[in-house]
Amino acid sequence: MAESSIQEKPYFCPNCRSNRVKFNMVTMYSQPFLKDAVTGMVDSTDEPVAVDEQEPNIQCRVCGFTGNEMRFIKQAEREPRG
Ligand SMILES: [Zn+2]
């Protein structure tokens, strides 16, 4: 699952630089569906499938900034919690 791709390293939001704790993981889903070629009606849908991304996008729940996980990890490495 996508959750296993989150690294167990400290994060630090590079935007507000006040949050190391509260985050969302933003995952893309692929939703298959069939469309009627004449009416455009959606005929049937299958289960959404999570798109496997090498590096998940992380959203800061304090300021709303969303960015690649590495940006949060790098910021934590630059400014470790003292
Ligand atoms: Zn932030």
C-alpha cells in the first residue's frame, strides 16, 4: 500500500517552518469508468486504484503547503529539532 512508501524520517515544513508533527499524505487515485459513446453517460465504475508514486506528496496541516516528501525531509535535516 501507499503508506509503506512514507519514510520514517523527521519532517519539517519548509513553508511555515513551524510544523513537524501534523501532515497529510496526498495520494493520486486512478478511477476506471466506462462512458456511453452517444449520450456521454457514465455506464459503470470500477474500484479506484491508488497510483504508485515513488515519492508521495506531503501536505502540511498547519499552513496547507503541499510538496514532495523530500522537501520536508531535507528541511528537517537542515534544521533538526534542538
Ligand atoms: Zn507548513
